[in-house]
Amino acid sequence: MMIRALSLILALPPLLCANPAASGIAEGDRIRVAYAVPKSAEARTIFQEMRARRLLEGLRETLSVVRLPRPLTVRLDECGREGNAWYDPATRSVTVCYEFIQDVRSRAPKDSSSAGVTRHQAIMGSIAHVFLHEIGHALFHLLEVPILGREEDAADQFAALLLLNLRPAQARQIINGSAFLLASYAEEEKLEKSDFANDHGLFRQRFYNLLCLAYGSDRRTFGYLADRGDLPKERTETCAAEYDQVVFAMDRLFRRHLRSDRLGREHTRRGFRWAF
């Protein structure tokens, strides 16, 4: 059975809530975390929640299985502009803006009966996905991982594959939450010619790509995506092959950068503490 190397890279259980009693960090590890203190009251509330939950420390724990050649900083910051997230290769830092989390909260449904996803799932899924997407960019750069195709697509695949290594019920909830945000952005996307030249895929394309990988990973868990028409039938026919292709490529590209080959998918299946 193919070693699922990506499940070793980020063992998701501590991702959104670190265990203060379990360091899991060897001396000399190169993951640095930073919570910038925001000025606005709304951002300060998010800052306090994220710091109390040790969000970034949990991320540092999960990244410790990767041999990084240089330090990487993961931070939350007040950006003073539209909510965003990015990886900066010059400073080797991943930044997620408090404004992004504010935007996610504003889009999250108040009533799950009409949206098909709970408010909690929409928020958690979106935060998890954006962090993993940007960490994908960071690892591609720091580990000099070759990419064939658009890097933004590769980062989306990286994030999706890690989320799909959760327990099936948890994966379903968090994928649904992430898909909700992509669909929300897609509804507002007013396309012009220049949009087709963007290095990012269109939000509607990213939405379908995420659902296809989920369906291809486990038809029993994600069969409802086809049953209710979220994923077109003609696309479902290739999803298993698409998923296998991504698993094969990521496994080959990341395996040599891991500290241990003894861990496995069970480490992402121990449980995901949805802490807030």
C-alpha cells in the first residue's frame, strides 16, 4: 500500500487546538509563530480566541515532522485591508489576516437548515483550508519541490489531500465548510477577460476541483456530492483517477523530507478537536 506521506507532514488533530502539555517540538526546530496584536476591537477578539486556543502552536507541532532547511514563520496579523492570506518567500513567512477570519465569519450561515452546512463547519473548514493552502506554498519553496502546472492548483491539492486524511465524518464536515466559502466567493465573481489570465483558478473551478478530490477519495463518504447534483455526473467519472494522481505525486515529492516513515494515516484520524 502506498505510503501516504502527506498525512505525516501535517497530523491535523493539533492543527486548530494545540495541547500545551505535549511539546512535540525538538530543540532546534525551525517553526516560529507570531500573533500580532491588532488595533480594532473585532480583530482583537479573534486574536484573543486564536491565542487562547494555541492555534499557531498546534500548527507548529504538526509541521515538526518535516525537515525544514530554513526557518519558517507562521503568523496572524491585522493587515489593514481586505482579508487575505499569503506566503512570502523573501521573509519565509505564512500570514493569515484577522480580516480574512472576520470575512469568513460574516459569510458563514446563521441557519444551517437552508445552507446545508453549519456555521461552525463553514468557519472551521475555511480557516483550516487557507492555512494548509499557504503552508503548501511554503513547503514547495523551502523544500524546492518541483511543480508541474499552476502552483495555486498544487497548493489547493495539497490542502485538500491533508483534509481528506481526517476521519471520514470529520473530513466531510470540514470539506463542506471549505466548499461553502468557495461557493460564496464564486457567487460574487463577475468575470472579465483579465480574470482568465490570473494565476489563481476561478472560484467555481476551485469549488469543483475540491469536491472531485473528495468524491474520488471515498465515494461512500462523499457520494452525496453526486447524488444531490453538487458535482456533475460527467466529472465524477474521472475523480478517482484524479485523486490517485495527486496522492502519487505528493507522496513521491515529499517522502524524503520527512523525519520518520513510521507514522501513517491513523495520525490524522486520532481526532480533530474543533475547539471554537
